[in-house]
Amino acid sequence: QSVLTQPPSVSAAPGQKVTISCSGSSSNIGNNYVSWYQRLPGTAPKLLIFENNKRPSGIPDRFSGSRSGTSATLGITGLQTGDEADYYCGTWDSSLSAGVFGGGTKLTVL
Amino acid sequence: QVQLQESGPGLVKPSGTLSLTCAVSGGSIRSSDWWTWVRQPPGKGLEWIGEIYHSGSTNYNPSLKSRVTMSVDKSKNQFSLNLSSVTAADTAVYYCASGTHYSTTWYFDYWGQGTLVTVSS
């Protein structure tokens, strides 16, 4: 069981918007920055968002991140079939002194 | 741009030691990055194994700490993972990654392609 909680799956139609939640506690999300990763089938994870809401160079602004209290959210607008992937949130847990990930959310673009 | 490449045996016997190496190119292992191992068992999510700085400082997942050793070879610009007393539960795709870890910031911007390690007799 993961320290961070994500919905197992979400789905939406092409062109629509979807949000993926990541719930934690004060020892992790509440006091440390959150990052988000996209894992396309058969490929390594790719950094989408770091420090809650910053995008690395090359990541389109269709991807956004936010944090409120002990939860974080990844938003994806203008959905494309190429966005079908598993998405993971991650952060440091100060109590565990360890990195933690969510269980992952499978995005289906219908 | 930093590139990472994992190498090591794809099959390890139960109770044996899993040993992987990650070669770093396009950057120096002496940089300010933390060098990290993450794994993904079949059908499961990502699990952080641990990280090492070029100075030798380490942080390990508490659930694996008793079995994990990481090291850095500055002369070869690579870092390594040893996981002892493996069982079938250690079967996974193992990724190496480079990350940023300071204060409240922790994330990975470069990843290796991953290597499947199967624990089986």
C-alpha cells in the first residue's frame, strides 16, 4: 500500500480535461514539494511537473500541477490519445526520511 | 543532457545478491545531483529504493535498508546498487535516475531505460 493515494484510473474523451489527485499527509505533501511523472507503455518515467507546479523545458502547458494542504493535483487539458499512460506523484516524506510515490493512475483517452 | 544506462544480470537466484550498475554520460557524477534507484514490480507502481550523492552520502528506503548498498565510482562515472537476500518479490524493472534533493525539493529529471531483473531458480 502506497504512502500517497491516487485513483487507480481516470478517463476522458480527446480534447477534454482530466485531473488526477494525490493525497498524502503533513509529513510528505503537506511540507514537501510534489513532482509528477508520466510513464508511457514500455518506456521509462518522464518528469512532467516538479516543485508542485513547475514544468521542465519541453513539457507543454497542457500539463499543470497544484497543491493544497496535504493533496496535490495534476491537470491535463486538450487530451490526446498519446497521453494514455500511467501517472505517478512523488515527494519526500520527512517522517520516513524516504522518497514516496503514489500507486499510479492509468489514464485512458476514450 | 545527462544519459543513464543500467547494466547487470537479468536473472538472479533466490537468496542471492542483485547487482546493477548505472553508467552516466553527458554529465559528471560529481555534480549536485543525487543518483537514485527506483523499481517497478510487474503490475505494480514505482518504488523508491534509495539515493547516493557523489560524496558517498546515502538515503535508503526503510523497508529495504537492511539489504541495500549503493556506491559511486567517480573514476568510471557510474554508480551501483547491491540488493542482498533477494526473493521473488524483488522481481522488477529497475531504473536508475538522477535527481534533485535539497530542503523540501525532491524529483528526478533523467532516467535510464530500465532493466528487468527476475529472481528465480
